[in-house]
Amino acid sequence: MIDNTIIRAKHLTKHFRDFWRRPKVAAVQDVSLDVQRGEVFGLLGPNGSGKSTTIKMILGLLHPTNGTLTVLGHDPRDVKTKSRVGYLPEESYLYPYLTAEETLNFYGKLFDLSPTVRETRIQQLLEMIGLSHARRRTVGEFSKGMMRRIGNSHRR
Ligand SMILES: Nc1ncnc2c1ncn2[C@@H]1O[C@H](COP(=O)(O)OP(=O)(O)OP(=O)(O)O)[C@@H](O)[C@H]1O
Ligand SMILES: [Mg+2]
């Protein structure tokens, strides 16, 4: 049987410690959840309730204090897993003087895509996010929504 579980957390716990390694904040306490393929899953809660900390553990940026976590069946810190994960942070750090096209070209180069592949992908992506008309404009002058679109597209 194919396992359609994309994210599986069992008793996930994260305690931040102080300089002397004494527990300081119980940021995430005993969270168990499964996210299935194709599911849209929202993590809701008051400020400081541990949402970002949970996401950081799913991305493999923070190591859980307790519990187990798998993403696509592997440890979230696994490099193979990372290549299949897209993440749009609250703020995208884009180079303001690059145009939309140049921004995507830059990330394409980081992923070692050939010039011809980059060329077609960039046009496809700009079309998909509805920013073809703005491809020659610098992202520094983009509106908030346009910035979110371009910030998400270079992670696909
Ligand atoms: N690096 C850290 N060191 C110490 N404490 C931290 C660290 N990161 C988060 N915390 C603490 O962990 C708790 C959960 O924080 P987290 O950022 O996960 O909350 P959140 O649910 O994302 O909140 P918000 O809705 O404000 O984004 C908070 O008490 C926070 O102060
Ligand atoms: Mg947060």
C-alpha cells in the first residue's frame, strides 16, 4: 500500500534552553499530527503558541527535544527531503535591484539549471503567477502581493 502521509509528527516537543542548558520555554508540547498528500493543513493558534517553531522543525532547521517527526517518510534534515519541500517565509529576502526575470534566473543558476531550461521555466513561472507584464521591473518596487508571488515562485 502506498503511504500518502507527507508529514507525521508524534509527541513532538521543543523546549528552548538558556545558556546553561536549563529549560527556558516550552515552545511546543506534545503535538501529534498527520498531513496527507493533497491535504491543505492550517496551523492556527495565538501568538507564541509554537506554530513557527513547529514549521522550523518540519523544515529541519530546529531539532525536536522529544518526539518523532518524518517528512516524506524521512528525517526532515535529510537533503533528499529538502529538495522536495517548498517554503514561503513570512518575509522574502529578495535582491531589490534585480528584475523579476533576473531574480528567477539567479535562483535557477543556484539550482544548476541550464540556460535553455532557465529560459523556458522563467517564462512559465512568470505566466503562472501572473507577472509576465512586470518581468523587466525591479522587485524592489513590487507591491506586497507581487513580492509574495515572486517569493513563492522561485521555490517551485
Ligand atoms: N530561538 C528561540 N529561543 C528561545 N525561545 C524561543 C525561540 N523561538 C521561539 N521561542 C519561544 O517559543 C514560543 C513559541 O514561539 P513561536 O515563534 O513558535 O510562536 P508562533 O505560534 O509562531 O507565534 P506567532 O503567531 O507570534 O508567529 C514563544 O514563547 C517564543 O518566545
Ligand atoms: Mg510565528
